[in-house]
Amino acid sequence: MRMFLLLLQDEVTKTRAFVFKNWIMTKRNVFTLFEILFWPLVAFLSVGFLTEFAALQPAMKAFILVGVIAMSAVQVCQLDVAYALLYDVWSKAVKHGFAAPVGIRHLLFGSLIVGIIRGGSVFVILMVASYLLFGFDFTLPGTLPMGLFVLGLFLSAAMVGVFVCILVLVFGNRAEVAAWSLVSLMLLLCGVYYPVSVLPAWVRVLAEIIPLTYFLEYFRQFYGFQPIFSHVLVKGYVMVIIYLVIEVFAMKAALLRAKRTGLLLKLSE
Amino acid sequence: MTLSVPEGVFWGLLGPNGAGKTTLLSILSNLLIPEEGEVRVLGKDLRKNAMEICNRINVSSGHANFLWSLNVRENLEYYAMLYGLPGKKRQQRVDDLLDLFDLREFAKVRFDELSTGTKQKLSLAKSLVNDPALLLLDEPTVGLDPDVARRIREAIQHLHRDKGTTILMTTHNMKEAESLCEQIAFIKDGMIKALGKPQDLKRELRLGDTIFISFSGSLSSRSLKELQGIYGLQTSDSSCRILVDDHHQRLPQILDFFIGEKIFIHDLRVQESDLEDVFIAFTR
């Protein structure tokens, strides 16, 4: 029992290290404040006023605002997971972190906690703003559907963030651009502003392999939009969990490769 | 390369740029995986026991970089957490390290605002957060002013003496290696060219010490050369340069020789060979 508690304490402490790092870096850097206040609000207000100008029906307005709010939360949350590695890359301190006895799980959970706090803040801010400015009630589907939707969003964000880390470990710091561009690609594919049914057939295949597509479909059904796919919530969760498990192994492999090629040391120079 | 470092010894790795010193330390600290060969650290296979070994070793490098937005205390806390140090134990350890390296006054200064010397102290402090059984130091005093470098050397020396930590250090500073290291390995092109105590290496290379003498009188070079322990001799009308294996041992007999030959000595100087000479001999 004592051994188990010591192991648990060790796991918690190492996970906390990544919470500690990301939290302080967030507090001390202006750009991270912009990430949770400026950019999401600008994007949200632009789209919100567009829906007003276009005099969209409430259901259509809901369709678009759900997409914008979800996307903003995912973007901020995934950045935090990617930052767990990128902060070290930018500080040229990668080797110190990886010389320590930590695993990918510590990095993932620790950074995801900060990501959830930051992404959750964006979610709440935009949810309140959408109610006050555009009369859109995000809580309409109820607590459980909203909770399941938000959890799906954060798991999707973790998936993207880990993917960015893998790319950085394989291609070096030139891959950091993926931290901002991958989400934009999802914006195009997952049906954020439009249903995936409008996509050309070959693009729709890509949309079908992204879990976020299903989480958006799931939540929008409470606003009167019938999902194109069946069992959207189950598909979304199964897919995102499988991807995350694969990514953890892929990141381990990428880390080993970076140690073999010397890239890990180059990232510290 | 085959290198076996006994527990509790202070080892120096010397060699020219690109010799493979930093590469070796990177392999030992599990940051670089060699294409072939076996690496055993603290008696265990590094590949199979990486986590366990990483928990018991640590590394500090010259020109160290840490998270720029975190201050000194936060950086130490962060790395202490990565090594699994819980709450109060972590605070105590961080406090001890701040005191040990005179970092208390910089505790709240961000890393990007620190001087090079203070960054280096932080790097050393960080390398001790887990109280390592094996400490890898990669040019710990590079780029530091002599005073800070001296203090860092003292701190390293205390650490080795008081705690018996096994230390493997790379350096280009021969005086530093000579004063700190009990054993030296010279590396070139990824190979160990020589291994041993600094004194033994000098003897092995027959570098010896040089005795300069100015005199008046007639000196018989041949007789002087026949004395024991003389490696070489250069003479002119009023001075000579004698290369001996050990000046402590040979100076009395040389003085006896000069007295016996009734040669008057005006001036005498001794120049001991140092590791720099060994370094130059090996890297030539």
C-alpha cells in the first residue's frame, strides 16, 4: 500500500511539473493572454455580427456559433499541450526536460490540465458573450450533453497537441507552425461553419476520420440538426481515445528517433 | 570506446573540439542513443533501465539554457518536480541549493535576466536537485570570469569530497582538470588515447619538468646528460635547459654536479609540465 502511495505521489508530482511550467509561462507572457481573450473574441464577434447581418434563423445562428465557440476552445487547449514541448524548444532547454525521469503521460496530462483551464475559460467567456450579444443559449442541451461535448473537445485538443509534439520531435522546430495551422485545417474539414454534407465526397472522407466532426454533430442535434452519421458520440469518443493511445506510442517512437538522430540535442542548441 | 568509471571517482574527459566528449556525456544521460555498443550506468544497462538510471544521475552543461520566463527558484522547483520530489522535501532541497550556490538573492530573478555566471550556478544547482549518484558536468566553467569559475570549482570539489558523488567532467581548462580530477581520459576522434592520473600521464609521455640554469664556468654536457632522470639537454655558453623526469627528485643531484664542477650558478628556474603539455602531445 505504502509503495503504491509513493508511486502515486511520484506520478502526481511529475504531472504537476508540467502544470507548474505551463501555468507560469501562461501568466508571464502577454501572447498567452491574447490567445484566450483577443483572438477568440475577435473571431467570435466577427462571425456573430455576420450572422446578425445575414439575418440567419436562430437554428442556423446556433449551428455557426456552436462551431466557433468549440473551435476557439479546442485551439487554445491544444496549444497548451503543444506548448509543453514548445516552451522547452523556444528556451533551448529540451535536453534538461528529457534527461529527467518523466514519461509522455506526465507531459500530456499536466499540459492538458492547463489547457482545460485555458480552453474552459475561452469556452465560458464566449458562451456568456453569445448569450449577452446574440441571445444564443449554449446551455439549452443540458448539463450532461454539454459536459460530454466539452470533454470531447478537450480530448480532440489533446490529440492535436500531441500530434504537434510528434511533428516537432520528427522534423525539429520548423514543425512548430503546425501548432497554429492544424486547427485551421480542422476548421475546414470538420464542418465548423457548414455541415460536412456540403463537402466534396473525397474531403468528406477526411472529415469522417476526425473525431471533432462527430462531437459537433452530436451537440448540434440539440438545436434541430439531425446528424449525418450514426452513433456520433460513441464514434467520436472511440476514435479520439484510439488516436490518443496511438499518438502516445508514436511520440515515444519519435522521441527515441530524436535521440538516435541527435535531433533532441539540436533542439537545445 | 571502452571506458569504465569506478564509483566515487572524479573523472575528467579531455580532448580537442569534436573529439566526442559531449557526445559521450549525452549518451550517458540518455539524450543520445548510440548506434551500437553497450552503456551501463551505475551498474545497469541504460537502455533497459533508463527511467531508474535517469532518476539517479543528473547533468549540467556550460552555456545552459532554462525556461526563460521562470525565475531561479521556479526553475529549480520545476526540475525538482520532474525528479519526483514531493512538497516539503522539494522546498527544502530548493532552499538548500539556493544557499549552496549563493543564489538566494537571485531567487526571484527570471532566467533571461541572469548573468552568465549566475546561469551557470543555476545549471549546477539544477543538476543536484535529485542528489545524484553520478553527476555529468559538461564544461561547467566555460565562459565564466576567473572569480566565478573558481567558486564553481570549489563548489564541485566540496560536492565530491563531502558526498562522494561520482563525477564525470569535460573541460578545456587543463588547470581545472589537474586540480579537480583524480583520473583523466584523453579522447580524440571518439577514441580514448590515454587514461590515468595526471602525474602518470605526464610520466608516460616523458614530458617531465624543465630546469633553466644561468651559470659562469665550463659545463660538460656529456657528463650532465649521464645523470639519472635527464630526458634532454640544451646548452649555450652561459645557460642550459635541462629536461628531467621529476624536478623534486633530480634537482639535488644537478646542483651537486654544478658544485662538483665548480660552476657558479647565477639563476635557476623550474618549469613544471602541466596537463596542457599532455593535451598538446596527445592532440598533435
